[in-house]
Amino acid sequence: MNTIIAYRHADSLFEHSSKWDALACGIPFRQSAWLHSWCQQFGNDNELLFITVLDDNEDIFGVLPLQRHGQRGWKTIAGESVCTDYVSVLARPENLPVVTEAVVDFLIENATDPRLGWDQLLFDGISAGDPGMCDLLHEFERRDTAIRLTSRMNTWFLPCRGDWDDFVESSSRRARRRHRSTIIRIGEAGPDHPKTDLSIRIAWDEKTITQTIEKLIELHQRHWQSQGETGSYADPRMKEFVLSAALKAFPEGHLFLPSLIHTDANTGEEKIIATQLHFAGDDGRLYCYSTGVDYDFANLKPGSLLNTFIIKYAHDHGCTGVDYMRGDEEYKRRLNAHPIPAIHATVSAPTLRGRCRSVVDDMLFRGKQIARAKLNRPLVKTHSFEEAFDRTYRDLLPTPISPTNDSDQDNTPPDKPAQEGPVILPFSSAYTPQCDLPLPGLDS
């Protein structure tokens, strides 16, 4: 018999980070370093809900992290400007059927609850073919909920097959010449080639990580603000969140932060002209989360040069591939990366309020599609369940990784009251040393 606890804060869960991470299947954006860092920066401004399934031994069996959306909705956490991809139910693959059924039962039963109630659920950042979201949405479908699946863009994955020489030989003649000349140009071709004014540097400690991320943010913001946009890092909390996640990932070997350095021939001054922030998955996949390019050096094509180095690095170090994540920039196609639709799912509750909301939203969606067509703008793609979760996409998804050493995991179960049903704690207690709230079934 599984037990559901609905936590309104994350501390009691993240204290058991090894158990949490064992459910993340080796994907950085589901792991505690990423989500806890987000909670520390954005949690106090959002109403959170961690639907947690415990097994018979009171061990964490599965988690679905959500945040409040409007007055009567829930959505996946760390979305919007954070752009978290690979959103899914946190559970081992073999436990997904049990976990998703329990989570959906809980949400349906509490759809009209004054505190937990919802008319609509929004799941963003789903990868097409994802088994966890496939099972979850299938459970909702079985319970007569209305589901709309749409996609505005793709994530992109370039698999590593063979070594660097194999990759180069499989490219077109023009691309082969470009790859080889690039490696020479950036000083990565070996001692037989003379040094150039360009070189590669990989951040190696907390100081260089902090300095490089600050430079990345500066370059990223400069570019987008020149285009009339505020930029992803306009909110200072975003900078603190990304830096915290990177510093937590580094000692675990989950951070890769390379930069292209230009050295002035006259002064010897070194300057970062391109940098990329990658998180490394347990299956060896490099996830390119954020980039910065100094367009004062656009004639050198620094972004392209750094991309070539990263592909070589991935092949040389036995990585499974480079994931360029969400966004349909042209360079991803030129690199022959494979597109995977990024799915947005809207689930309407099987209640009168939920059905009314679904009808209104469908009308608004159709109206916006008509307006887009009249303005010659791209239409938002709609998908059937079969299209969105086509099993052929799974070959391009991260390989689920099981924990390699259970002996070092903390086996102490999270605090749970003796009574049945969820315990709801206020989020304000999340980051205090102790929670002094009296709980039903426990001594106060």
C-alpha cells in the first residue's frame, strides 16, 4: 500500500538528496542540485507542492514537484524563464506505473479541495516520447480529463557514435575541412602545430567557475539587450540560481564549463569571447544550458569554434552526446543534431469548473491560431497522444541510470505522521533550522 504526502516545502525531501537523485535517472534537471537551488531563489515567492509517494518501507518511491499557477492551477516547477527541459515524474522506470497512478488519484481526489484544488495543470518542458509523462498523462486520460498537447520548438541532440575521427569522416567534405582547421585554429591540434591567439580554458575550481559564469551572463545579457529584450538574467535571482546549481554540480563531476580565450598579440591580455555552461548527465550526456558570445569578435565566429571543440571533447571523453536543449537556432541543424519536440501539456480537471475552463481555453487557442495564420506567423503545433509519445523518440532520450552504490544512501525515512492522508506545511518554514509546527499524530 503506497502512502501520499503532499509537502509544501522541500527541505525534508532534499535532506534525503541521495534518495531524490536516485529517482532522477541521472538527468541533471531532475536532480536535487538543480531543483533545490531553484527553490532557494524562487521558492518563497511561489506556492509549492511536492506530491510524494512512499513505499511500504516509507522510502521515497516517486515525486511530482509543482508550483501554483494562478488561483486554481498547478504547473511544473522551474519553468518559464528558467526553461527546465526533460520535466517528468521522478521515479525509477520500473516504478512509474505505480507512482503515476498514485499521483493522479491524489490530484483527482483533491481537485475541489480548498487548499490543493485545481482546474488546470500545466506541464512544460516535456520531451516527446518521455515514458514518465506518457504514463502520467495516460492515467489522466483514463479519468476523463481533457488534455491538449502542443509544441512550439524542439530540443536537439547530437549523439556521439565512434570517436572524433569517425565523426569528422562522416561529415561532408566541406565540414571535414572546417572541423580540422578549427581544431588547429583554437590550439587543440597538438604540439606539432604553432600556438595561435585562441585557446580553450575549462573552469577548474569555484573561483574560475564563478568568474566564467559572471562573464557568460554579461555576454548573454549584452546580446539580448542589444536586440531589445531584457534577457534571461535580468532577474538577479536567476544569476544566483544558476551559479548555485553550477557550484553544487561541480564536486559531483556534473559540470563542464569551457571557454574560448582570445589573447591580444600586443598586450598579452586574455579575454573570454565565447563560453558555454554544460551540465553532465550520469549517462555521459552534456547538456548545453546557457551560452555567451562576444559579438565584438563576430568575424572569428567564436560560437562555432567553441561548438566544434565541445563536440571533439565529447567524442574524446566517451560522452554519449551533446544535448543543445530547447530552441530552434539554425546552428543546431547545421551540426546535424536530431530534433525532439518539446511538449507542453494542459490537463483540465474532470469537474464542472475544469470542463468550463477547458472550453474557454480551447476557444482562445483557436482564436490565437487564426490570428497567427492571418499575420503569417508560425502556428503552434498540436499533437495527438500517439504523436507526442511516439516510442521512436526514446532512442534519442537520456538513458536512465540506476544508482551505483546504495550503501551510502541515507535510509532514514522522512518524517511522516501516523494518520492517513496528506500533511500540508506552510512554505515559510522551509528554510528555518527547525519546523516547530504541531502536526496531527505527533507530539507538539
